Amino acid sequence: MKDVTILVESVKKLLRRGATAPLVNMLQRARAADLAEAFVALGEDERAAAFRLLAGSAIGQAAALLTTTHPAHRADLIRGLPPEGLAHVLQRLSDDDAAEILSVCPDEDREVVLGLMQKEASEEVQDLLTYEEDTAGRIMTSRFLALPEETTVQEGIAAVQKAQEAEIVFYVYVVEPHGRLQGVLSLRQLLSVPPSTRLREVMTTDVISVRPETDQEEVARVVSQYDLLAVPVVDAENSLVGIVTVDDVVDVMREEATEDFYKLAGTSDEERLMKSTLRAAQVRLPWLFAAFVGGLLGALIIKAYAPLLSRAVNLACFIPVVLGMGGNIGTQAATIMVRGLSTGRIKLREVGWAIFKEIRIALLLGFIYGALLGIAAALLVGLRPAAGLVVGMSLWLSMGLAAIVGSVLPMVLKTLHIDPAVATSPFVTTAVDLLGLLVFFGLAGPHLVEG
């Protein structure tokens, strides 16, 4: 961290002095990951200026920095970079990385850059850009090793040794003359059989694959579930069109996990990087409005019982406990369900069991804390045992209903094709608070009258 701080200050100082040669020399010697972290601390103009110098003198380092930098900052890096310079940098990247970076450029700039790239690289990137964002087609690479069925093991090993343009070779894919995927071999398999053996004799024919339109989160789940280093991407005719490698899957998993947790909080990772207070506030505004409306409805419920509350203020002081515990258990259930659905750990056919489990947990915890609250109400506030029992039962029932809402709502939203991570948190919070108030007043109402 200290080294990164020194790097940031050095870049700023050398930019102010116009010391181009020392600056480029320092950027070349730094690790790409450290540079990416340092560039976040620079101003937008400083990032663009430093990257422009790096791209003009050390294309390889510029390419490494571009792939390591957070996507939200890439536009700042390439801003002001001549199309020729960007084209040279992108040609050093894999086609999927180049497509991802070009996707943030305006359409007219993208076409200019593609026209300046070498024809083969340009065509590969253009092909990837035809696929929808966040799909297997967008993150796959077409630089893989595929060999005919009749190839011998000896010939296959020679092909691996010559595969300079291929992505890191984890597997050798076996195809028939028309390019249809027939099987796959790991490098270990390839090296452990006699040289004269045909690939079709030793290949694994049960190949796990995905389609280009498969969501990238599903691709990550497949790779994780089957412990793969790469997964082939095939079209409708089972022709091999690309592969998604594990390094891209790790990026997807990190991106999706971060996105889900930010969404659960009603915000986004992009907001964290926003410098504009107004823009950041606009991101949170819709979701906080849902909670605001729920709060107003809760206020109306309390107002309706205000005459009764005035007769038993001691009983009313437990409302925050009932709502707070219900809110916590509802949020826990919702988080488990949202994360389970997004990672595939909870399948649609297992949802009933998962919901039932969350309800059982909530009822058990509600019984324990309800008993403690009833005892506390009698000892600390001096409520009658019957009133203490009502307060405890209110907490128990509120926590049970909160678990139902928190676990069922994400499933309902997913069925309606609404992202559970986005909509769950505000609606769970609002629903749990309203139900908690209704339960409390429904059970405690007679005691409020008596009080």
C-alpha cells in the first residue's frame, strides 16, 4: 500500500514537471496490478495523460494495465488516446479482452479503431461484439486448440508446442471435419498415452459445453460445479466457436458477487467510483423511496393505534425490538436465497425445502428471543405476565413472517424475471416492518385497551 502511495505521488510530480522519460521508465518497471491501483487515485486528466505516454512507449505494459484496471476507469485511460495508439494496444490483448474494452467506446470510434487493427484480430473482435453483453459469446476467445479426430497423440503434442496464438492451452478439443465438437483431452491425458494413438481413441466424449447466448453467471456456475479450467462454447449445430477460460470465469464470479451485494444494499459498484455526489444520490433514490413509502405506511398504522398507545406506553416501547429482530431475520433469509439462486446452489426444485428451512430457523430463534423479551418486559418494565407473553409472541410471530417474506420474495421476483438482488432488500424491509406492526397491534390490542 505504501509503495502504491509513493507511485501515485511520483506520477503526479513527474506529470507536473513534464518529465516524460523518467515517468515512462517508472511506469514500465511497476507491476500492472500496482499501476491499476495507483491510477484510481489519479485525476481523470492525469490518468489519460499517463496512459497516453505509456501506450506510446511501452505497448505491452499499457495492454496489461488496461486489462487490470477496473472497467469503470477504462474510459478515462483511453480518452484522448489516438485511434492508432488504441488499435496497437488492443492487438496485444486477447480478443475477448479487446471486445470488452471496445464496448465502452462510442460506435463511431469503435469502427475507426477496428479498421486500424490487423484484419484477423479485427474480425475476431467484431464477431464477439455481435453477442449480447454478459454472455458466454462476449467473454469467450476464439484462440483455442482444436484437432481432427484422426490426429495422433504425437501430432497433437507437436500442435500444442506450436500453438503460439492460442489462449493458454488447458485442453485439446477434438472436432470432426465440419468443426463439430466430438471430444476433449486434458494435457495430462495427451502425455500419458502412446504416441501412435489416435485422439478419437482416448478422448472424453461426454463434453460439458455452453452456448454463446448463455449468461456469464451460468458459465461461471458450470465451471465451478464441474471443476473445469475452460469450457467450450458451441453453436446450435455443436460447432466449436470459442472457449471461456478460468481466468475470465474468476473475473465474472468476482464481478457478479460484487454486483449482487451492492444491489442488495440498493446501490452499485459504479456508485463507489463516482465522484459526483448528485449522481451517486440518484442511484440510491429509487430504492430508498420504497423504504420511505413503507415508513409512511407504518406511521399511519401507529397513528391508528395512537389513542390506545397512550394508555399503555410501557407496552409500546417494545415496538422497535419487534421490528428490528424481524428485519434482521428477514434480511438474513433474503440474502441466503438471493445468493443461493444467483450461484446455482439453490435450484428451483429445491426452493421449497430452502424456504421451509429458513422458516424453521426463524421460528426457533423467535421462540428463544420471544421468551427472553417476555421475561425482560416483566422484570425491567413491570408488565403483567400476560402482557409480557403477548410481547414475546409478537416477536416470535414477526420473525416467522419475516423469514417467509425474506425467503419467498426472491423466488417470486426470479419467476417474474426481475433481478432478486435489485428488488429484494427494499421490499423485504418494508413488508417486514408493516407485518411486524400489524402482528404487534393485533396481539397487543386487547392489552392496550385494558391498560
